[in-house]
Amino acid sequence: MPNPTAAMLVIGDEILSGRTQDTNTNHLAVKLTEAGIDLREVRVVGDEADEIVAAVNALRARFDYVFTSGGIGPTHDDMTADCIAQAFEVGISVRADARAILATNYKNPDKELNAARLRMARIPDGADLIDNPVSKAPGFRLANVHVMAGVPTIFHAMVESVLPTLTGGEPLLSATVRIEAPEGEIAAHLAQMAKASPNLSFGSYPFIQNGVFGSNIVVRGVDADRLKLAREELEVLALNLTA
Amino acid sequence: MPNPTAAMLVIGDEILSGRTQDTNTNHLAVKLTEAGIDLREVRVVGDEADEIVAAVNALRARFDYVFTSGGIGPTHDDMTADCIAQAFEVGISVRADARAILATNYKNPDKELNAARLRMARIPDGADLIDNPVSKAPGFRLANVHVMAGVPTIFHAMVESVLPTLTGGEPLLSATVRIEAPEGEIAAHLAQMAKASPNLSFGSYPFIQNGVFGSNIVVRGVDADRLKLAREELEVLALNLTA
């Protein structure tokens, strides 16, 4: 059975303007790979409701899991929860359980849990809450869409909350062999190996370091024995090319 | 007249598996913002021809400029050039000008410019070459799609080659005010400012630093005077909230 598939949707003008380097995608990618879930597509869109709704609907129809990052804070540019409700055509309102969780964050909830903060307790109908041990305001899951915060420390904590609820597949194993020869010297051999082992995937990731052109060859697959054989063959190739 | 729009398409399994943190998007985003071109969407797809073709066609129809990164090297997993040809329904073949450029990279082109390397001279019909001062193998532009390498040093160099050919808009200016108070304390004031100045965009980017919750407020717009007024108002807000 093939592994479950996933997509990531990063929401926020700050990524598109270049102000902020997105790192949440890489964090999620590593965690999903460990869990045997194949991240197949990533999209980044800005703080525009139509764009967010369209992306959510495109991705949730095509992949087993969708994860979003960003846009669930208390300010006017935080519109993800409303967009999710719109995408699923369900209602959205301040929910008692989310409000109660938020209240625990304030010494004087009557005064400090103001209108802006209460926005963070607006949850689309039918969603389950995602625990946020860092700053309380919860994320939520609706069907296969997991809605999480953009601040990396909070995103990471929410991913940890979510991971045990996902159905993973066979963990994808990988082996990397560094070859200090240009890709063009390796390509023919590599294509031949890829053809001979259709159950493994062979990636070539070129680098330039101190003026030396080389490539990291990454072999991926779920069969540890075949992976080992491929790694050994590549190690011999590396020795021959740099000898 | 609104600024031209752009999309970025990152191609490569290594990004989706978490092996590699994509930094090309952030580099391009900064350069486009400086040039007055609005990056509106980013997608990451793996080394799958159907996915690449579909993404290229979706993005080139919707945005003024499309930029791609990755998949133009000599190995079997480098399939971007063929996918671009397929997306545009044009032919692709080894082109004499690209071959001549590649040949300058080798002392003995007859021997060293092997079949794998010649793949890098395969250019879709009708494309212009994009200069690669780092490792010679060119990128190319076909209509509004700019196809560049994934290795960051080469990607950066190709972006420099491409920038002078783009039609920019008014550079988007920005001002950032750091407020050491939780977003929930700022949100109402910020929403009011955003409503009063529809020509400026107000983003709130929360952080947690040494246990302190705060937010960087970023105001963006093309009108320097209005931007200055907004910054001053936010600075007063910051003083009042942390006094």
C-alpha cells in the first residue's frame, strides 16, 4: 500500500515579500518523512481570503493530509480560520472550549480576554482543537486539514500534538553518498542504477564547495537491504572517480 | 497601475523530503520586492513530470512572471526543461548556442561533453538563454517563464542575469516597529489604522523571545510620506504599551 500523501500551505505576506524565511515547511517535511507520510506539494499564498480558500480546496481534495501554517492570531490580517470555514462551507463562531483554554492564559480573563484575543477562539463548526502548549490559543483540525500557527516555536509544538493522530506508512529510508566529481561524470552510471532498481529513488544534489564541483547522491526507499547495496555501489563509484 | 505579479515554482524531491531547506524563494522574494514586482504565490513540487507541467501551466496563466528553480542538471532526475517544452507544447532539442557555451567549460569538449552533460544544452524551441557565470550551463526563458538552477549560488547568479530584463513597478517600501507587548494588546489599534489607511498594508508578526511575547508590525506601501506617519503612530503605541 502506498504511503499517505500530504500537502503544506504556508499563509502570509511576510513570506512572499521576503521579510521572513519560511522554516516551518522544512520542519514538517522532516517529521512527515520520519512518519512515512509523503509530502507531495507545498504552496505559499498571501493574506488574501480568495487565494487561501482556493488553495485549501485544491489541496484537501488531492492529498490525504493538509497542514497550514500562519494567520490564526488575533490581528486583522489573521484570516485563516474564517477561510477554512468558507472553504468547507460551514459556520464559525467563538467556541466555549476554545474560549476556556484561552482564558487560562490571562490572570484577569474578564479584562485581558478582549475582543481581539477572542478572535482566536473562533473555530469552524465540526473542528477538533489542536493543543498549543506554548501560548494556549489552539489550532484546529477539520476533516483532513490541520490548521496551525506561523510562529515556529508554536508550529513545532502543534506538529508534536498532531503527529500521534496521523496514520503513517512505511518510513522512507535514505542513504547519502558524497561524490567529489561533477554531476556530468556520474549521470550515466546513476541513470543505469535507477533503471535497475525501480523501487529506489536516486536523487543527485550538486554542490560547489571551495571551487570543487561535487554531488550528494541520495538514495531513498523502504527496503533497507536494497538501500545498502545501492549505497555500497555508489561508494565504489565515488572511490573510482576521485582516485 | 498595479505592480506586475510573479510566482515561484521550486522543483525537487529534496525540498519535500526535508533534506534541503529551500532558500531560493526567499532570495527571489527580496529581489522582486526591491524591483516593485509582487511575488504572489510559491509552489514546491517533486521530480514528477505531470506535477511540474500542471504547476507551470497554472502559474504562467495567472501571473505576469514565473520563476522556476531546480531540475536542469545532467542527471536522470533533471526533467524541468522537458516539462517546460511539454507545458508549452513545443519541441526541445540540443541547441547549438547552448552547446557552444557548455563546451567552454571543458578542456577537451569532445571527450568531456558527454551525453549526460549534453542534456543541459537541450532547450525548448523559442526560448532565450539565461546566462550562468558560475558553471556555464544556461537557464532559459520561454514567454513569461524563467527556468533557473536549484544550486543557490547558480540560482542567485541567474537571478542577477534576469533582473535587468524584467519590467518592475513602484518599489514597495516598508517600515517595521517592534512592540514588546502581546499581539492581543495591539490588535484593535492596528485594525483601526489599517481601516484608516487602505493604501498601506499592516502586518503583525508575533515573536517569543526570552519568554517575552511581542510583535513586529510591518507597514508596507509605495507612499513614503504616509508610511512615515504610520511608523510614527506605531512608535507612540509601542512606547505607551511598554511604559
